[in-house]
Amino acid sequence: MGTNSQRARIGVFDSGVGGLTVLREMYRQLPNESILYVGDTARVPYGNRSAAEILQFAREILTWLCQQGVKMIVVACNTSDAIAIDQLCAEIEVPILRLILSGARAAVQQGKRVGVIATPATTASNAYRLAILEADSTVQVWQVGCPEFVPLIEQNQIHTPYTRAIALEYLTPLLEQNIDTLVYGCTHYPHLSPILRTLLPPSVQLVDPAVHVVAAAAQELDLLGLKSTRPPLPTRFCVSGNPDHFRQVSVQWLGCTPLVEQVNLTETVGV
């Protein structure tokens, strides 16, 4: 692979701001990589959508990213990973790195009684349960669908009594099973860490798949000779909805105000 391929951006996509947890990990683990982040904010949240809709959205976004010339795609949306990516991997020519596999492998290293919190769509797909049991069939897995978390995070309502009450409601069935490990089955959920940590026993290990998918991306870049050795270009942020809202919500997690452009993800060139 030539220098141009090394200099190409890595595409990161999510339905909204949740994937910024993956982006932060990329800054930490892959400081020389240039990144194109796309949030499908016009259609967020994905967690309550039908499988057919999620498949269509993911296909549009992956196609758009390939048209932008990315060298690799990191799926920072668990719902898309659970429902669409198996089918789409065969259609896309660049390497695709996936959260669920990385998160499942990390979870079985941590404990034997694993709880997974995720969107209703991810939970219904059973993708985490299947991936965890495939990694270690002796582990017990409990899943809870959390429909209210993504909207609360997107609306910047994390530190409210209501969010704490909802979090306790979602965690209670897992606490009753004496889980020793909790997997964030949605990239938005690490933003809730301060709240969740106060509701969980200190012994419960938290697994953020973002950490592990980025480590897998780093390995893959090495393997393919695609790792950048020069300083990165500024991250390009693209959204399908209102750039102002994304800009406001993302400031607290990025530590700066990003330049955000609005794009049409349904426009495909030369199909």
C-alpha cells in the first residue's frame, strides 16, 4: 500500500453523538490517523427502528463513506452492527471494524455473569448474547433494552434525577442477577458512566467496546500496512441533521467546538 492509502481517513459512523466515545479512543490510541466522523442525526435514534430501515441507513452511510475515499470503517453504532453489518460486509471493499465482537471478547475476559445494556433493537437481535457465548459458552448473559438512554444523552439530560431514576430501573434486573460485568451495548452509554458507577457495586467491571474496537483497528492497520506515520489532518465532522445541535452536544465530550458540515447521505454518486 502506498503513502496515499496511509494518509487516507478512517471513517467512523454512528446515528448521533454516541460514536464520539469511539472517536476519543481513536485520538488516544491512533494519534496519527485522520478521521471522518459521520452522525446520521436526521434519523436518530436507531434503537426503535425496524431492521429493514437500519439496513437501508447503514448501506447508505457505508456507500457514502467509501465515496469519500476512506481506507477503513469503524462502525460506532451497535444497532447497525447487530442488524446490518453481516449483510453489508460483502458489499463494501474497505475493512470494517465492529464493536460487538470486540466488546464480547473483552467481556468474557472480565467475568462470568455478564449484563448488557443496549438499545431495544440491539437487544432484540441477541447479537451480544450470541457473540459472548461464542467467545465463552460457560458465561451467563442477561440483556436489558434501554429505549430512553439515547434521547436523554442526545438532549444533554445526563445529570438529572429523572435520568438517574431511569438508569436504576434498567439496572435493577441485572443487579438482581448479581452480574460481575456490565457491557455498554451502545456507544452513547459511556457518557452515563458517572451515573451508572454510583448505582453499581464497585466490584462490577465496566466494558466499553470502544476501547477494544479501536485496539482491533490499530492491529488491522498494522497488518495491512495502512497505519499513518505522519501527523493527522483535522477531523472532518459530517451530520445528516442540524449541525448546530450536534455542535452544542459534542462540545462537552470533545473539549472544543467542532466544525460540522451537513451532508446528504442518501445521495450516491455514479451508482
